[in-house]
Amino acid sequence: MRKLNLLFMAIVGVLFSAMTVLAQAPAGAAEHAADNSAGLKAIAAGVGFAIAVVGGAIGQSRIGAAACEGAARNPGAAAKIQTMMILGLALIESLVLFALLVVFAKV
């Protein structure tokens, strides 16, 4: 039964790889084809940027929580912890801004 399943999956894989041939435009129609993917590019850029923002927000919240916990445990080191926290927040925010720059460059 396992060999039959493996054979079936191999056949399905070969058939799926051949489907890309059907998606190509005819040779003469390439010059007259319009770019209909502008809306899809904008949606993809928005989703990609949303993922970057969510990752940055989670990272910033974890840094803030860890800094508060560290300052509560050792109030004498609060100034040094705050400096490192601000540096970490700035680096995370710069990555999110770089993602925004890439989104605007690709769309």
C-alpha cells in the first residue's frame, strides 16, 4: 500500500510540474499582453509589510517586557538596561522601515 501511495504522489508531482506549460501565453501574444498583475503586486506588498510589522511589534514588546523585568529585579542597573533597550528598539524599527522601503521599491 505504501508503494502505491508513493507511486501516486510521484505521478501527481509530474502532472503538476507539466501544468506550467499551459500557463504560458502564445508566442505572438507576448507583445500585446497588458500587465494585469499590478493589483496583485500591491496586495502581496501589503501582506509582506504586515508580516514585517507584526514581527517588529512582537520583538519590541518582548524587549520592553524584558527591560521592565530586569529593572524591577535590579534597580541599580536600570539606566544601563534602558540604554540597551532603546538601542534594540531602534534596530528593530530600522528593520521594519527597511521592509517598508523594499515594499515601495517593488510596487
